[in-house]
Amino acid sequence: KEVVVSGKIVKYNSGILDRNWAHLRDGSGSAKDGSDDLTVILKDESAVGQVVTVRGKVVLDKDLGGMYKFPVALEDAVLVK
């Protein structure tokens, strides 16, 4: 399902597997159980500290192998202008 979410980028890695990886926080969820952080996989450039709105597909249990597993992620995301 495609969704639109807004939040502040708290972590950002560019150019990994030809995509950029951002971690958004919008004030919901809990830091204690890690539900306050949404991984967003996008082609657009961004930076830590930016407040952005993104649109993308929700994917569950994204497993890239090794220790890179995400219970929920937003894939093929684009910045909404």
C-alpha cells in the first residue's frame, strides 16, 4: 500500500545499493521498543535534520541479509514537494 508520511530525518546514508536510506521520526511510537523510527528507502537526496514529507510503498519484514532487517519500511519513496 502507498502512503504519505512526514517526519524529521535522524539518520541518513546515501548511495547504498544505489539508493538513499533515511530514518524518520514524527513523534509517534516508542524509543524503548524502536517503534519511533521509520526506515525510508529513496532515490532523492536529503540530509539529517530536514523535516520532509515522503510518499512510498509500505513493506513489512524487509530483510537485506545479515543484521539488516526492518519490521516496517517505506520503499521506492519520493520526496513530496
